[in-house]
Amino acid sequence: MAKPKYYSLRKVKRQGKKDGRSWKWKFMPPTWPFWETKDPDPPVNQKEHSQYEAKLISLAHGNFERLGEEWSKEDEKLTQEYCNAKGEKEDFELQIEKESEQYKDAIIQYKKAKNIFFNYPPRWVPLLIYWFIFGFVAIGEGLFNYYVFQIFGQKETETFLMASAIILALLIASELLGHHLKKEEKSSLDRFMIGFMITIALAALSAFAILRETFFEASPTAGAFNIPINPTVLAGIFITFNFAFFVGITYLSYTEARKNPEDYRKAKKTYEEALKAVKEKGEDVERVAKELSEAEERFNNAYSAREHTFERYKHMAEGERDGWVRYIRTYRHANMSVRKYKTSPESFKIDPETLIKIPAAFENLDWSCPDDKERGEK
């Protein structure tokens, strides 16, 4: 690429005076006088530029072309970086808009599910305390039956098995019975299960009471304890105690059961899924928002880099224009200063700024990108 060409004001002024004089030096052949007459350049009625002024204009345009080529080469890279950053930013803007809409929908669904779920009455006691009470009563009942069977003279294995069996039977029966009794709309199966659980509990209590009475009568240790109670009365006491345990656990189960367990389970599942969706969408929105922020920073950097580079080249172009306009004005002023008749040539009446204009490429920066149309259609 050719280097920029510049003239000095002194040289331009000297050339202006030389062209404006009505004589010129003549040293060949060396005869007196050493000058001869000539017409000033440009002539008064000439509308075309003088040869020297045309040369100045040509050099100015040549420098503009060189500057434009430099800017075009540098802007090619800057435009690519800018458009890539712009496209990335717009993609994240669309994504954050989409994620935000989905997040809003998730919140709406969550609120609906929450209202439905929280319309159900809360638990009588927290679930952890409920199972603690349940377990505490079960262990107490198990230990009671375990020691009672030992008093009746049972072996260790038999004592453990029989105590475990009665506890499991009563716990399962009371838990199921409480839930089936609480149902608002009972099906045939529910009614059957209620009767069946009561039957199982009474049968188990009766069977174990009979076994206790039998073991007590046959126990060689019964007399050692000197228990002044009839075995039948003792069996009745044990039945009453275990039945009270059964009723207590059934009541505990009943208070914690739901009138519409299926609807409650569906409402709870929907609520939990909606809550999970809100959290996930919230995390997605937060992640995309962070990525968008980073993309915006890259876009701003690319935008600033291109804008500042353009302003630098525009300033250089304006400097070029002002410099060459000054040369032309200086040339004309010097040209007119030596003319015998001060009538300006027609070509001098044209404003130099209309002759040397900044190229359109330095007027306004085009911020459009090749894929803007495609993005606009999305």
C-alpha cells in the first residue's frame, strides 16, 4: 500500500504564486530579460481546476482511499467480533425471555398446587413426632407382653416370637383400621377391611389371652409369685390392656389419616412436582441471566472497540480533509496575491470543502449484521 503523500504549506504557497504570476523565469537561452510573460493559471474564465489544484485534490482522494482500505481491513475483524457478540447476546435474550415465561408458568402452577394442597388440614402432630409416639407405644406394648409371657414361664424364643406376633398384628390392624375409618367415601373394600381388621385384632387378643391363661395355669412359677387372681380374670385384664393399646393406636392413626387419601396424595405429589419445577426453572433463569450478563459485557466491549476504532479513523479522515482544504485555500490565496488584476478565476469560486469530502464510509457506522434479517424472522 502506498504511503500517504503530503505537501508543505510553503511549497503550496510557492506554487500558488508561481501559477498566479503573469510572467515566468527564462534562463535558456541566457538572454536578457530572464523572464517572459504568460497568462496566470488558472485563467479568470476557466471553470476547471488548475493543474496543481487538481493534483492536490487527486492526492487527497488517494489518501482517503488508502485510509478507507485500512479501515475496511480492520473493520472486517471488528465487525465479525461485534456480530458474533451481538448474535450471542440476542440468543441469550431470547432464551432468558423463554425461561422467564416458563418460570412464570411454573410459579402459576406452583401457586395453584400450593393452594389446593394447603387447603387440606395440617397434621395433628408432625410426622416425626407421630412415628415417635407410634414407636414408643409399640415398644412399651412389646416389653409388657414380653415380660408377661416370661412370668407365664415361656422360653426366651417363644416369649420373643409371641410378643412380636401380637405387636405386629395389633399395629398393622390398628394402622389400617384408622385409615379406612377416616375415609369420607368408603368403598366395599374399605368396609370389608374395617370388619376384617377388627376381627383380626379381636381374634389375636382372644387367642393370646387363652394362651396366656393356659401357660399361667401350667406354669411352675405361677405359685411362686402368689398371684391371688383367677386365671380367667387375669386373661380379661390382659385383653383389656391390649385392646386399649389397639384402640389408642387406631385413634392415633385415625387422627393422622385423610378423608380423601387419594386426592391428598395427588395434591401432595402435584405440589412437590410444582415446587421442584419452580426451583429448577429458577436455577435455569439464574444461569441464563448470568450467561446473558457475560454476553452483554462481551457485546459492549466489541461495540466499544469498533466504535472507538471508527471514530479514530473518522478523525483521521477529517484531519485529511481539513489539511487538503487548507492547502487549496493557501494555494488560491497565494495565487491571488500576485495577480495584477484581483478578479478571482471561476474555479476559485468553488468551495474547497465541496471538492474534498470525507468518504461515505466515514460518515456513519453501519451496525447491521449479515444474519439480522434471519434473526428478525425468528
